[in-house]
Amino acid sequence: MIGVAGGNQVNVRVFSPFRRQVPLRWLKQVVEEVLRGQGLSDKEVDLTVADDDTVRQLNFRHRGLDEVTDVLAFSFSHSGHYEGEGEPPAPGNVQFPDGLGEKGWLGEVIVSFPQAARQAQEMERPLKQELAHLIVHGTLHLLGYDHLEPEEEATMRGLEGHVLARLFPKGRIQ
């Protein structure tokens, strides 16, 4: 568990195969930058950097899609979109373990490290930049931002751009 300045708290978990490839403190700073940019304090976010299989299983269980995705965001207060056959799990799309959803807890962001690495290679950009983008994207989903409609997408992409510009001034990868 790693705390965030301003009373926020970010709980970071990285699956063991990826621990040496990404600094925990930096992961925390990415989430912190989103929260700071939104003027939030006394909030809690869980961030997990996982493998493809875990993300695929979660995507299937909670969204009805049996495929790997790059990032999942499970918000306590904002439901996602269930795209599978039949009824989504209740309530909303996500069932949280008892004790979660306490005041200030925003939810959980789960990133597939292998998918992020593949996307970084495809886009010819540093892995760290792709990871930051996915974490920012997922954290904004926790805050209720979405990209289903063109206006929503423009707002969300603009916010992502502002946060990434603060994280990587003049394109520098730190």
C-alpha cells in the first residue's frame, strides 16, 4: 500500500513477472496526477498491473467479453457497460467484496502489462508512456468519464492529454 499526497491513497499491486520492469512509486504518481488534476483529496484507488489471463477472465466475468483488453476500471459508483450475452452480474456490472465501497474509495484499475507492451511496440512509443496512458484512462473511468459518445470522448481524451503532458513534459520519459 502506497499513500498519495493530499490525503489520497493508492494501493499498488504488480504481478511478480513485471515487478522489475515498472517502479511502484511511478505507478502511484500516475494515479496521483489524475486525482490532483481533478482537485480530489481523501480518495482511494487500487491499481493492479496483471497478466493477460487475469485481465481476460475479469473482462469475461464482468463485461461478458472473452478477450484480453488493455485496461479495466471497476468503479464503486459508476457502472460500466456489459457487452456479453444475457444479464450482467448484479449490482450493476461489478460485485465487490464486503468492506469495499467505503467513503472515498473510487475503485480499481487493472492493466494488462503484456497488452500494454504489445500496444507500445505497435505504436512505436515507450512502454512507460503506454502504461501511463492506460492508467490515466482507467482512473478517469473511475471518476465517471467515458468515451461512448463523441463529446464524451473529446472530453476524456483532452483530460488524458493534460495529465500525460504533466507526466511527460516536452515528451520526456522520466
